Amino acid sequence: MTRQAATQHLDLLAEAQLVTVVRQGRERLHYLNPVPIHEIGERWIAAYEAPRLAAISAIKHRAEEHAMTETTTSVPTYVYVTYIRASGEDVWRALTDADLTARYWGHANVSDWQPGSPWEHRRADGSGAVDVTGRVLAAEPPTRLVITFEDSEEHRPDGASVVTFAIEPHDDIVRLTVTHENLPNAEMLNGISRGWPAVLANLKSLLETGDVLPTAPWTMPEGSHA
């Protein structure tokens, strides 16, 4: 296939919202957008084929564990896109207001949100315990927030992972893209692949309905360090 043909196919997938494009300088990185596929699965598949597909998925993940090891030269990156019926300012406030994050995340994100400032991921159970810390790398309200994301008790020699929130308003809809880079291993990638969808679904529900989903708040996978 020629480069032009591949680009044309990728553009069609992006228009269908099945692929998410992230631009980094002169590069265009393409990631699978699982949201539309997940919605199809919930509506048409989950009620009938969930047990069989769960077994197949378990086999697939076990096989992939052997293909992707901690010695791989590529650094895992996770990208998730969701659409929220809210303003860009509302989404920004939901990401940076300690009381709001405590409602949909189960942790209060505490900082003055100025570039270079620290931030803390404090439990909302009244204990005041901090599970994740980091620094604000960039803050451009209401469109872009970049933070480091690391375990409060351990610092990685190769640097913390980095989370970027890109907020793109379109009339009364906001496209929120979360990119989590510099992950240490496949275990951490698998953990946040379950965590970010839960957190962002709760955020979406809170902004659109005023209430969170009846699910347990997500925390960092035990034994995994960002």
C-alpha cells in the first residue's frame, strides 16, 4: 500500500471517530478510539456473548504479555477520547477543582495549577492520605493541562509519566482527549486502560446530569507506579 493510500484510509477512520489523531510537532500519531466500539458492544453484544468474549479476551491478554515485556524499547502510551455536553470552562473546572474531583474520582486533586507548582491526589475518605503526586508542566485554561503523575512514595529514575488533558470546545460539546505517556511497563498500561475510562465516564456523568455513576471510584492499581 502506498503512503498516500494509507493516509487516506486513516483519515476516513478519523472522520468516523474510530481513530484519534494526536499531533506532536511534524508527526501525526494515530490511536484506536474505543468509545464507539465500546458503545456497540454494550448495546448489541454484552447481553448475549459477554462470558465467551471474556474468556477469549483473557487468552488474548495472556498471549500479549509475552509479546510486550519491560525490556521493550518503546514506551507505552495511552490515549482516550470522550465527548461531553458542557463548556470548556466547565470541563477545566472539573479537572482542577478539588471538591469536584473528589466527587467523580474519589480523590481530590489539590494545587494552585500554575506551571511548576506541585499537585496532590488526596483520598476523599477524610484520611488526607496522598496516593499520587506530581508537578504542573503546563496550564492553559480552558484548553490544555499537562501534569506529571507519580506514586507519592517512589520516584522513577527515568522520570514520571505525563498526563495531558486537551479540551476542544465545539458549540455545546467538548472533545476531551487524555494522553498518558512514559508509562513504565505493560502492567501500568493495563491498569490505566481500565482506570481512565471509569474516571472520565464519571466526569461526563457529573457534568451532564449533576450526579456520578453508581460505581466505585478508581485508584492506581496496587503495585503499579506511574
